[in-house]
Amino acid sequence: MSVTSDFYLARAAECEREAQATTLENVRDRCRRSEAAWREMAARMVKGETMRVTLAAEKQAKEGIAQ
């Protein structure tokens, strides 16, 4: 199974809903920390995807010039 940024964002949204639904402060804090971690993982995934696309385009352009 390939993990995407959408997966991470869905988990973050789930944690956000759990945080809003609970009345226990320690559970709410845990959910908020989890939400932040999932969002950070999503941001890293997007950054990596963007970097791969950019590097592939640069490589293709460079190969086109060399021919």
C-alpha cells in the first residue's frame, strides 16, 4: 500500500474530530498533538512529491539539451 498525503490529512482530521468530541483535557491534548504530527507528515510528503517532480523535470530538460 502506498501512503499519500491524503492519508495523513485524513488521520489529522480524525484526530481533530476526536479532540472536539472529548471532554477530557488530557485526551484533547493527546489528540491535538497527534493531529499536528499527522499534518507535519503530510507536509513532508507533499514537499517530497514536489521535489521529485522538480528533479525529474530538471533531469529531462538536461537530457534534452545534451542530445
